[in-house]
Amino acid sequence: MLAPVLKFQPRARQVQGNTPEVLGQVLEDGVNLSVWQRQLPAHIEDFGALLLSLNEPLAESMTLDVQGGDVEPNLQGLASGYADLQGYDGFIADVSWLVSAYACLLGAECVGLRLRALDKAMCPRFHVDHVPVRLVTTYAGIGSQWLKEHAIDRKQLGSPEAEPQDPDRIQQIDCGAVALLKGERWSGNEGLGLVHRSPQLERNERRLILTLDWLA
């Protein structure tokens, strides 16, 4: 009698660290999240808080030619309506550094940038992204939430009944931290994309979030 064949179930893991070098670990097999636990400089933190306090809409997108990080991204016009706020130049410099670092890490020729001020959860249910690797960082407000493997049945993603009710099972990325979320379109990561969602916001609560996507 033949012995039963046990199907191997891969497990994804997540890594966090206090230096930007930790971000490179997202390239490793089995890692679907790397988080640089950084503290935002005070002038950038203050800029984000002041921008949100104005309670104005902000939803901007840019497609950036970066040539693998060899070309400084052209961010002219980004959040230009807030250019007179103290800390704006430092904020733009920080975004520029993140774009270049992201492009260099992935060898990206083209990066898609989105900057948004949100007053509600953009993606309220736990889900996976159908992208290779997405950079997410929150400049003001609360950060994105994610789940460790097996905290939810992946087959039930999107179903309200499957959402975890125990807050201890829900992980949160700190404001200011830089996260690389590996999605379903990373070769070898099929079925292991990081499960995450936007946080629920209270009345009059807002967040300022930047995302970067590898377009080419």
C-alpha cells in the first residue's frame, strides 16, 4: 500500500527592523512583509499633521521614470497646494528618497505613486494585492493593518463573516514606518500575498498615506 502524499503547505513570514536594510529581506522566498520601524523627523511629522488639520481633499497620482533608481524622481507638483506649509521641502525629500530606494531595490524602471488623505477605510476588508511588491507608509494618522498566516481562511477573504473579531489577531503598522507588502504577482509568492486592510477611522479622523507600485 502506498503511503499518502502529504501536500506541503508553505508558510509566509514577516520581518521588522530599525534600519532600512530590513526592507531588502522582502526579496527572500517566504517573506511577504518587511517593515522598517522608523521614527519620522519632527518637521515631517508636523507637516503631515498640519496638512490633515486643513481638512482638504488630497488624491494625487504620478507615474515616475526612475530607471532602476539611477534617476532622481521628478516630483514637481506633488502636493503643491501645500508647498507653503512648514516641512513641505523635507516631506518631498523623504518621498524622493523612498522612491529611489524602492526603485533601486526592485530594479524598477517605472514607479506609480499615490498620495492620499483619507477620511474612511479605502479597503475595509482583509484582502491580498495582485501586485509584485507595494510600498506603503503613513505620514499622519493610523497605519495599515495585517494578519499573520492562518489568522484567516484565505478562501474566505472578502467575506464579512470571515473577518477576525479578536483585536489581538490584528497587527498594525506604525505611523511613519515603511512597509513593503509582497503580493500575489511576485513569482513564487502565489497564495502567500500579505493579507491586509485599511484601518477603520473614527468620525473626523484622517490619515495621510503614500503608496508606491512597480509598474515596469
